[in-house]
Amino acid sequence: ELVSNIPIKQNASHILWSWVNFALGFSFASAASRSVTNVLIKIAGSYINVVLKYVEVYTNYLTRFSAIFQFLKT
């Protein structure tokens, strides 16, 4: 009777352990995906900041050139 009980306990603990591993793996994967999305958001934010800076510089140059052209026209 003891011999027949041991495999059942081992099986139950094995199933429990596999579920624990699955839960841990899932939580690690979700944390990793969250950090990846955070990194992507940061990269996108810095890229957008650079683009906005370029647009700002470009519009500044355009306004200067238009002012120069207006000055040359008169």
C-alpha cells in the first residue's frame, strides 16, 4: 500500500511543481515584455524628441530665410 501511494504523491508534487514553474515563467515573461515595451516607448520618445528638435531648427531656419528674403525683396 505504501509503494502504491508514493508514485501518486510524486506525481502530484510533479504536477504542482510544473504549475509553479509555468506561473513563474509566465510572470517572468510578462515582466520581460513589460520592460521591452518600456524600452521601446523610451526609444520612440527620444526619437520623437529628436524629430521635434529637427523640425524646430528647420522652422527657425525657414523663418530666418523668409525674413532675409523679405528684406532682400524690399
